[in-house]
Amino acid sequence: MRITVFGAAGNVGSRVVAEALTRGHEVTAVVRDAARFATLHPAATHRTGDAGVPDQVAELSAGQDLVVNATRPAPGHEAEHAAISRALLSGLAGTGVRLIVVGGAGSLTVPGTRGVLASDDPAYVPTAWRHIALASNAQYDAVRAAATDVDWTYLSPSALLEPGRRTGTFRLGTDELLVDADGNSAISMEDLAVALLDEAEDPRHHRTRFTAGY
């Protein structure tokens, strides 16, 4: 499979690139600034580009099977999250290239609360993180609302997403936050990348969202 990853130097993007390469896929790793090439996996093809510019999305996705959006807006630029999703869908329109968006957990509902969003529950989204959670909610809304022929999938992580180990053992869900017996919601970035590549290789969530967690 030929895969383009936007945000390839980021915490999640770099792990998606590594996981895809381990599985034998051809990966184009895209960053905005060529100065970041040195941080990219050496086995990937390195390109510069902006996921927020439809023409660049179209160029970088030409001949590819899948585009992964793992970008994350810088502090103060949270509004870019939704705008980038719209640009990606515009750039991929009519190409037949699939899109997987790495989103946020804020739009998931908290179990047992009759629909309370994780972004509104400080037990899962502390006040300090709420701005990016709300931006991710807007990102998800933008993807769902788009009138597009693109076969998209939105991947929401668990509430706590941190570097860790690749275990390959986790649960999948849809619109509800996955929590363990103690009420904790977590997954490592490495296992989130596994969940994403599993979906890439065996698509099961077309034009919908899924989540992964322990």
C-alpha cells in the first residue's frame, strides 16, 4: 500500500510512519518545513507540504492508496484543525484515495452519563486540555458535515494518549469513551498506530468514527 502521512514528524505521525514501514508499506512522510527531514524515518520518502492547502494535498496524494492526517495545530492556532480537515477532503475529492484522520477523544461520550461528552468532563479532559479538545470536536464535525465522495475514517484515541509500548492488545469502540475497570481511559501512541494500520489494511469504518483503548 502507498501511504502519505501529513504531520509525519509529530508524536503520532512518526509512529504511524514507523508502523506502516514495519508492515512493508511505501510511505511518503510530509512535513511543512524541510528542516524537519532529519527527524523523519530514513526509510520513508520525505516531502514538504501543507495539509491545509487542497492543491498540495492533491499533489502529494497522487498515486497513493491512503492519506493519513496526523497534524496537530500549534497553541493559539486551534481553529486550523477543522480547516485542515476541509482542505484534505477538498484535495482528495474525486481521487479515490482514502483518508484516515487522527482526531481527539473529546467528542466521545462518557459511559453511564447519558451522552455527556468527554470534553465536558474534567475527569477525562482537564481544563488545560479543553481548548484542543474542543478544536478536535470541531474537526470531527467538519469531517462529518462535508459533502464529499472521499472514503474517510475518523480515529479517536482514548482520553490519555502518551508515548509507551507497542502491545498490539487493545479494544475498539465507536462513539463511547473506552474505560477500564477503574474508570481510566488510555492508549499508547504506539498502539494507536497499530489500530490505524489495522484499519488501513482491513477497512471496517467507512465514513464513520472508531476509537481504540485498553
